Amino acid sequence: MTRIQAFSTKPSNTRMHWLLLIYVCLGFLTYVVTSPVTYENVRGTPYNVSYDPRAITINGVRTMLISGAIHYPRSTPGMWPYIMKMAKNQGLNTVQTYVFWNIHEQKPSVFDFSGRANLSQFLQDAADAGLFVNLRIGPYVCAEWNYGGLPTWLNQIPNISFRSNNDPWKTAMRTFVMKIIEYVNPYLAKNGGPIILAQIENEYNGNDQAYVDWCGSLVTNELSSTQIPWIMCNGHAANSTIETCNSCNCLDDGWIDSHHKNSPDKPMLFTENEGWFQQWGDAFAIRTTADVAYSVAEWFAGGGSYHSYYMWHGGNNYGRTAASGITTIYADDVLLHADGTPNEPKYTQLSRLQHLIANYAQVLLSQNSTRTPLPYWDGQKWSTGTQQFVYSYPPSLHFISNQNDNTFGVLFRNKNISMTGHSVRIFDDNLNLLWDSTNVSDIRSDNTEIFPIVIGPLEWRTWSEPITSNLPVLTSLYPIEQLKITNDETIYLWYRRNVTLTQTQSHTLVRVETRKANALLFFLNGEYLGEFDNHDHSQGSLTATISLDLSAFKPNQQYLFEILSISLGIDNGIWENNFDYKGIVGNIWLNDQLLVNDETNLWEHQKGLIGEYFQIYTEQGSSKVEWNTQWTKGINKPITWFQARFNLDHIVREDLNVNPILLDARGLNRGHAFINGNDLGLYWLLQGVCHDSTPCCCQQAQINCLEPTQRYYHIPSDWLMPENNLLTIFDDLGAPSPGSVGIVQRVVVA
């Protein structure tokens, strides 16, 4: 029998002491449950990461995670500390990145973690800035990245079927994922590092439930040693993972309601609030600041506890990393431009919201939101709102939302509040306005200016790519698909064979079975005849049809027929039993003359350019060819290289991360530009067309109609020297005015 001693009703010092202790403990317990945490609180010390229905927890503490996507290979190591600092200052406490398989393992079992692939340095820079990390391993990542991040050598694995319950795929995927986990182990939370979340797969919407279950078993078993939660985004999710949202607005599109119904035991995570991307041939598309701000504010109003911009900093597709039809500049209309300058008014407007959310994180995470319909004035009377709500977090915060397209007055606590369409206003309990998604009147948007820093035209020299060479060739009866030969180690492949012309007409119809996002240049005995290109952001076969003038040639005479195939990106949409290809994938006809299966005229295939082979864009390689200083002879000449040097002795501001250097490609056509041996990516002065219809997805308008889709190309600060910088251009179509090319600096003036 337990003996119970009753408390006296008379206060005593002992009793008051215990009451005070209980009060302090309860207060501490409340703090443990609701107070936000930053990486600075746990840096270098092993800590626990878990979750409850409301939020991700750090050492049992609910934590508001305000994140942004920053892809390490879309910037450079010299830029990372600056970008992290800007992210931290703007109000982020988390960085989100994919892991890009095809930059780490370009050849089977040969791994590269150097330069832009130095993932450990990127993680360290995030940690140094006090930022958590969500590591989205995939390893399929989509991301408008070449082949969705998959290395093309996977195509050659017998019987492989990507992203499915297929043994060769699962073996390859598991091997890479485990390699990455081994590599990042020091940066996991259990070891005091910044990684608190990880992702398996990416946007899987297929019908292979066995594959989804296998991904889940990988998380439950071999990946359980990471001791962090795993997510699967925007599609099917295994039971052992948290499903997350990718959208323009995860509240208005119904995702939040669906999540409450289907996953009530898991927190709401928004992994991609879409900033979208640019495509060649389209005018620049934008998403308004008001729309982004409305989406983010509604997410936190509705109970979201993790939000990530996709992208926060889009960066650039340096080298040959862009997917089919995607520009070198990536997701530029986001909070931090691709060149590293703030995109105003977005940067400041969302910074204000994020700091507000962080300041009120404790009260937000201590409860679920209470949504109440608000009366709105329909022009004649107050009606019960079906799209006008207040999301309340007593005692201190109220989000008032108008989800309708039109402006309405809404009634809250007997106060008539005017709400524009698709807007959120945040008030404290005294109805003081704390933030308005539509009000950016005090933020200067013209915050940068461009200044030339190389005075006068560059002193070019030129060298033309030879038609024939001593490089090794592969012969066959039929043209061979490009990636089988190049393994995507170059975007160029020469196809050559002799032909005897049966007719020499001024309009000779040439047909080639090829692929989307591919260019074909045609030559006869070294003479350039014309070009076909398709720059669709998609994949699939097509028949290229072009009319060539062969009237200067003679019938019944043999000529060397050449086609230079140029990959304009491998598509990023990859599914089971699905491969993308490049180059020539079938037959070729000159009029009705079929140019295959002729043992007397075999096809020769040469991988890459001679200029690439000698690396003439480097200091050492540039001396291996004879340059012509009479560079005007190279004007409008296809497959021609240009080279010049420049100094940085006229820069306006010293910090080249804050005030970046850009290549002004005006006067060029299409090709690749190199700075001190580093490939800036594809340039193309292709005119951008504005369409009658609204742009895709989250974007609302297009600007700069009929101007080049992209004129300026970012030069990373760590690729530059104070003087004697080597600029090399390869223009495959022929540059009309190389003298117009410039080096400029974008200077932040406000």
C-alpha cells in the first residue's frame, strides 16, 4: 500500500520552491518542443535529427527550416563562401543541393571530387556559414541537367532499365548512393556535420511499386546508419520516407490537404518552390515577386515547416552540363541571379518574410494553424468567404489570405482590410501590419549597372578546324549513334564517307534520321553547305530535312561528304526502358540516294574536334596550332577558333563575386567560350521569341522579346587572373562580328 502525504493548503517555503521548480521545468519542456535551432547551436557536436507531425526536430526541438537550392557544380569553389553568406544574410538556415552522378563518375569506378565537383568543400562552406544541408542524392536528379545526372556509360550496361525494379539499375544505383554516403559521412548530423536530411530518387511518378518499396528498404536498412530522415519528392514515396511537395503553391493546389489526409504523422516539407528555367529560342520568362511571396507566405500560414526555393541561386550550366535545349544561364529569375547579384525586389521582399518567420518560429511550431473563413464584400453585401481566410497562431500572428484573382475587402475583427488578388498580409494580435506580399514600393529593383572593363576591341587571332586529321576513326556500314562513341566526353562527332553525286541541283534535299536537341553541319569536300538544328527541351527522334545547293559540284564524281553532329544537351527526363541518344540514329538520303550499307563507302566517325584534342584553349595547348593574327579572315567562317588576351585593369569594383565579370557575346553566333582553359558553356545569340500564351508552369510573363535568349555569360572569379587572361572561342556556325565581343562588369549600385 502506497502512503500518500497531502500537501498543506498553507504556503510553505518548501512547497513554493517545488512549485517554482515545476514551473521552470515546464517552461523548459515547452522550449524544447518549440524553440528554433540553427546549425550554430550544434556545430561540431553529434546531434539527433528526427521529426514529428509538425516539423523536423533537432535534438528533440522543432525547427523551422528556411532553405534554398544551390547546386555546387553550377557555381565554383571560389564563389561558394560568398553565396552561402548571401543565403544566410537573406534569412536561410538551410541549403539544398542535388548530387550529380555524371560529374563524379564520368567513367565507371573512376570518381572525381575536384573543382566544381568538390562536394566536401561545398558542405564545409555551408557549415562555416552556419547552414544546415538537405542532400538530395537521387541519383536521378532531373534538374534540367545533362541526362538528369546519369552518366551515359549506363546506357551500355546489358539489360539495364533506369529507375525501375531492374537488377542492373539497382546495383548501379545502390553502389553510387553508398559511395556518396561514405564520402559525406563526416558531414552527417551524427558526426556534428550540417546534413540533416537526404533524398532518395526524385519525382518518381511511375507505376513500379516494387521499385518504390526497394528505395524504402534501402533507407530502412543500409542507409539507416545515416541516422537522419529521408525524403522522396513530388511523386510516390516509400513508407520509410517523407513525401514532399514540388509546386508553385502547395496550399492552393491542394497538396497540404492531401498530406494531412494521407500522411498525418509526418511534417509538411516544400522542397521545390519553382523558379523555373530558360530555353533557347524563347524570350526571358519571369515569375513575379508578388506571386512568389504569396506562395511562401501561404505555405507557412498553412503549417509548413520546411520551405525551399528551387532555385535560390540557379547558377550556370558550365561546360556541357545543360540538358536538351536549356540555356547556359539557369533559373536566373530567382532570388540570387545566376551571376551572383541580388534579384530585386525578390531578394529583399522574401528576406523580410523569412526573418519574420524565423522570429515567430517558436509560436508557429508550438501549434497547428487555425483556418477561419473571412467575410468579404462582394459589392453589395458581406458574404462568407470560400477563398478568403485567416490562419491564426495565437496569441501573436495572423496570416490573412485572398486566394481569389480579384481584389476584395475582407472583414477581420471588425476591420475592413483590402486584399489584392492572390495576396497575403501578416498582422500581429494588435492588427499591426508586419508584412504585405504585394508591397515592394520601397525596394529598388534597378540595383545593378553594366560597365565595360576592356577598352577597345580585343586583339584576336584565329585558326580554323581542319576537315581531315590524323585522329583515330571508327568505320562501319551505317552511322553509329553518337554517345556510343563519345560517352558524352565531347558534344562533337564527325561523320564522313565518300559519295558519288547522281544529281547536282541547287535544291538538293538531304534527310537525316536524328534526335531532338541536336545540330548537324553539312560539308562537301570541305565546303560548308548548311546547317540543321533543333533546340527543343525534350527527347525523341526526328528526320532533319534541309535543302543544300550542290549546283557547283559535278555529277558522277566522287566527293567527301561530312556531317558534324553537335549535341545541344541530353534530355533530363529519364524513365524505365527509356534512353536518350544523339547524332545520327538511322538513315541518310541525298534526294532519293540512300547513303548506308555500302561496303565500298564506309562511314568514318571521328570523336571530337582537333582543337579539343590539343586543348588549344589552354596555355600549353594554344601553342600547338598556327594562329593567324589577321583574324578578320575568320569572320563568318564555320568551325573556327578565335583567341585573345585581356587584363582586369579597368574593373570598377574589386570584389568579383559581389560585382561579377561577364562575357558579352554580342558579335558571335553559336559555340563554346573558354577562360584560362575553363569552359563557360554553350553561347548562342539565338533570338528569343515571346509567345501569345502564358509561359509554362509558375511563370507569368516574358520580357526582352526578340533579343537574344542569352547575351551575357558569367565568368567565375576563381577562373580569372589580374592580367593576361586567355579567352578562346569556338564558333561552329561562324562569328559575324568578333570585334563586338566584350568583357564587362555588373556592379551592384544599391
